[in-house]
Amino acid sequence: MSQRNPNERIIFGLKLKRLRQEHGLSFADLKSATGMSVSYLNEIEKGKKYPKEDKVEAIANALGVSTEELTSPHLGKNLSPISDLLHSNFLNELPFDLFDIELAKVVEIIASAPVKVGAFISTLVEISKNYAVAEEHFYFGALRSYLELHNNYFEEIEQAAAAFSEKYKTPKNGMVPVEQLAYLLQKKMGYKIVEGGLDKYPELSEIRSVFIPKGKRFLLNGQLTDMQKAFQFGKELGFNYMKLKERANTASLLRVNSFEEVLSHFKAGYFSAALLINRESFIGDMETFFQKPKWDGEFILNILQKYRVSQETLFQRITNVLPQFFGLENIFLLRFVHSPANNVYKMDKELHMTRKHRPHGNALSEHYCRRWLSVSLLDGLAEMQKSGRYTGALVGVQRSRYYKTNDEYLAFTLARPAYPSPEKNVSITVGILIDEALKSKVKFLDDPAISLKEVNTTCERCPIMDCAERSAPPSIVEAKNRRRRIQETLKKLS
């Protein structure tokens, strides 16, 4: 009977604790009645051990209940939500091991106030029935939190990329040739690269690559640029060099099977970025950039050309090095996707180092503030495309001050067409809190050419009435004002 799964051990421990407390027994009392040590009884209650049959009978006799009642999976009314939560498999899906958290400890904390948290737990169970929330959204949310806790910097992956670069002599101060990466993937890793291998499958037109384990065939989307191919090759090299086994075979995760899979894809992508943009070389580039007396957007575009990488790769690399090597920890990264045909904006990626900075994705169904550079630069790009003008990358800078707060950020944004989805545009932004650390590092901070904008989160939450950029009424502000007026009237009546 001692070989039980974690849920059974946890439920038994919770029942023992509840019955012991109901009978007013201490561990010492239970020790005298059963002959078991206090430490052993404590481990049973914590869900770490499940007693053998003779010990179960001794505990049941000491508590004045039958062995059937003691071993029943039912926890009683007050603790039933915990039982539902355990049996829903929701907790078992969470990557507690990654954060060195014991499942039994989580349940023990929840069980300490079962009546108060019962409704909350029941709600979690209902939410867990929604596959997207229970798995994809949670896994990516957990990954984001994991990256933020580490300031998006991972020395072990940096070292792996550096060791790979040293071993295979890839360039360290500029562009890593896509041909070299393709050669390494084929000759050293045994891959067969199939250019345009996805083109005969129109339903896969938005997927960049697919890896077929049988024969190690690597099928590419024929619309990929050389820089996109380089990133995909670097990512595959990362999977192999770091021996990451749990992975999806598509370039992006279409359906998540486990948190380890999500983590492996992140690690392989980080490896690729670190391989394409050498850390030491890039730190030097950023030092040069920050020492410029005036804002120089062309310098960022030149860095893109130097390393021949995408805007996303460059800005991700910025978030890797700024906290670690420049002491700029209060930063955020956002990526917006814009569909000019229906003028819909979606924030599909975000990172917040040190704390949750505004803006953040807490209102995906609302209209994001059009004053943000992330959005306004996309508007500018769409207008240029509509008129047949330049449709490459646009770069901009803005000082963004949040309405009625002291929070002000220096925000850099790059906007460009989305490939291989040219009907969409993408902007990616790094915002750095303007504090003493930033003021000491960035010489061009007070450049008068950098515009200052008062911004907010979404139109629905913004009380600024004279906003020319507003695209939706302040419905949430109005609802709050109505509730406030109701409360004030009720207070007068009391």
C-alpha cells in the first residue's frame, strides 16, 4: 500500500491532519497511540509518505474512524475543492520542479484556509477545463515569469554558444554567414536541408520550418530571407549542441505538450541569438550607441546590417545585455502585430524586468493607446505602404510618460512588414525606465529631437478627454465613475 501516487499521499495526509485536529490530538498524542515516531507522522501529513496497511489500521483506531473512511479519496465538504483540483490534473501540469516547489507544500498552503479559498480553488478547476488556459497560456506565462526572474540572461547558454563559436570558427564581430550555418547543420549534425520544402503545402504558408526526424529532413518556407534562415539554422544547431530532446518539430509551437518543450524552444532560440550576435562584440556596440550625443536611429539599422539579424533578434539581445552589463534592469520588451486591412493591433509578446511595467497585456480585447511609439510607428508604416512608399524597417525613439505617474521611459521601436505574412506588420519595442542609472549611461537622453508623449494603457481605461488619437470611448473609466457616484450617494443616505 505504500506505493501510492502523489495525489493519494497528499489526500491521505490532509485527512489525517483534519481528523487529528478535530480530535484535539497533538503529534505526541498520536505517537503514543500508534507507536510511530513524530517525524514519520509529520511526513505522512505532508504527503511525503503513505503508511502500510498495519500502520493505517493503527492510525484509524487512534482517531476512532474506520480504515475505509481514512483511506477514502473524499476529503469532506471543506476540503473537497482541493480534491477536485488534484483530480483535475491542473496542479500536476504545472512545472513545480523547475522552480524547486513541492506539490504537497502548495496543497498544504491552500488547505490552511479551506473555507476562504474554496471558491477560488473551484474557479481554478473550472479554468483548467479550458485547454488553452490550462496549458498553452500557462506554459508561456510561466516561461515569461522564469525569464523575468533571471533578467532574461542565461550564462550557461551564453557559454554554450561561445564554445560552439570557438569550436566551429564562426565570426564574432559581425555577420555569421547563413551558408556556414547550413554547412554545419548538414555536415556536423547530419541534416538534409530542403529549400522551399513547405511551398507545396499552402496551409503551412505561415510556418517557417518543419523538422522531420526520420532522415533528419529540414523543410524550409520558400519565402524566408537569409537572416530568417540563419536564425532557424542556429536554433536547430542549438537543439543538437545542447542536447535538447523535448521539442516540437515546427519552428513555432503550434500546440504545447509540456513545459519542458516550451523551455527547450526558448533555449534553442536564445542559443541562436547568442551565436548570431556575439556578446562581447554587441556590448561594445551598445556602449558606442549610448555614448552618442544625439539620437542616431541609423546606428540601430547599421547594427542590423552588421549582424544580419531580424529586429526581434536584435531587441531580444538588447534585453539580454542591458540588465547584466549596463545595470539597466527596469526595462520592458513588447511586440505588436498590426493587420492594416482591419486596423487590429495585438500584443503577442512581452517581457518585464524587475517589475511589471506599463504597458502590459492585461487588456487584449481593448484598444491600446495610440500614443505609444509601438502603435504610432505601425500606423506610419501602414500609411507608407498604402501610398506605395518605403515598406522596409522604420526606427524611432520616444520618451513616454505615463498619465498621472512618475514613470517615464525611453522607448526604442522598430517596425517592419511581417514575413512570411506580408499582409501584417510588426513592431518591437524596448522601453527603459528613465532613472539615475539610465541618465548616467545614455548621453543622448536629453536630445531635443526626442519627442515626449503622455501615454496610458488603453483607450477604455484612459481619462484623457482631449486625446486626438483616441480610438474608443473611456468605457471602463466611465463605469468606475458611475460606481463612485453610487457609493457617494449611498453614503449620504446612511
